Amino acid sequence: MRIHNFAAGPCTLPLEVLEEARDEFVDYHGAGASLIEMSHRSAEYDAVHTEALALARKVAGAPEGFEVLFLQGGATLQFAMVPMNLVGAGGTAAFSITGAWSKKAIADAAHSASTAVAWDGGPEYTRMPSADELVVPGGSRYLHICSNETIGGIRYPEWPDVGMPLVVDMSSEYLSRPIPWDLVDVVFGGVQKNLGPAGMTIVYVRKSVLEAAPDLAAYLSYATHAKG
């Protein structure tokens, strides 16, 4: 008998998905091998990857002006990759500190960029700020928010419009509500809460910012991943 998992960790996947993966793990569509044993440049893998990207775009409603990236490292790696890719020399990233995850994000960002606090709801973190409470320093490249702080149990009821691009960590509520694409440059989240197994991250990044940091190491560059 299968159980339901209501914990805050990995989600419960549909049984039919698990059974299909089980059957194809030994022999994928009569190829004589599993998909993970094939070249990532094979026609079989490319078809799966391309379809997955298209479906991720469709379900999220992401416009063509955004790239869809499948990355490793969970949402935590994005705490470092976002400022590395979006904040140029001398730039600043602003943060709305609303709980444990936004605190971790600003701590990691500080290793590669200047940071500023637009709002801090501590020490209790019992609510999200309204847009007019966010004081974003001039010259900031973006405002980072965590749309749903699971540990504190608080969620932005509306997306703040602060006159500059948002970077949104949506890990715990990914694809549960519409995303205002005109307000964001990057939306990311670990998929383990409601989309798939732990470790994978889906990142939507505006194409116009892909070349903002050309000197990054290859794996840390969004541009590298967008090129496939």
C-alpha cells in the first residue's frame, strides 16, 4: 500500500509516473538500454529533454523572452548563481528578508556581490511586507524575494512592483499560481516540494540578461546552460 507524504520534504509522485520510469529504466522504447545509459546527444535523450523544456514553459506560461534551464544543486545553488550572473562590477542586489530562506540567500550573495536590505521582518518573521514598505536602494540590480517562506509559514499575497526586476525563489509553491513575467528577471525553485525528486532546479531567466557576466566559470553561467 502506498502512503501520502504530507511532510515538507520531497513530494509524492504519481504512481503511473514511477511505474513508467521503472519499466523504461531497463529498456527505453526498445533501444536496449535505459535513457541514463545513452549519450546526452542521442536522438532519444534530445527528444525527452526538448519536450520537458516545452512542457515546463507551457505549464508556467513563460513567454519566449525567457530561457528555461534544468540545473542541479537545488535552490541553494541559485543563491550564488543569481548574483554572479546578474550583478555586474560595482552593482548591488537588494533583498527582502522574510525568513530563513531569504536570510540564506543574502548570505550567499554577499560572497560575490554587494547586497542591501530592502526590508527585514525579523526576528519573528510573521508577515510579508507591502510594496510601499520595501525600500530598495537606487542602483540596485534587482530585488530578491522568497514568495513563500515555509519555515515561518508566510507567503506574499501579491507580487511587489518596486520599479525594478524581481528575482523570485518559488521553491515551496512552484507553479501553484500565475507568475507576472513582466515584473521578473529570474524565477527559480527546487522541484522537490511539488514537481519531482530533490536536487533538480528549474530556472526561468530573461534572455536579455544572459550575457551580463561573460567571465564566469562555465557551469555557473546561465548563458552556458541556455546554449545547451
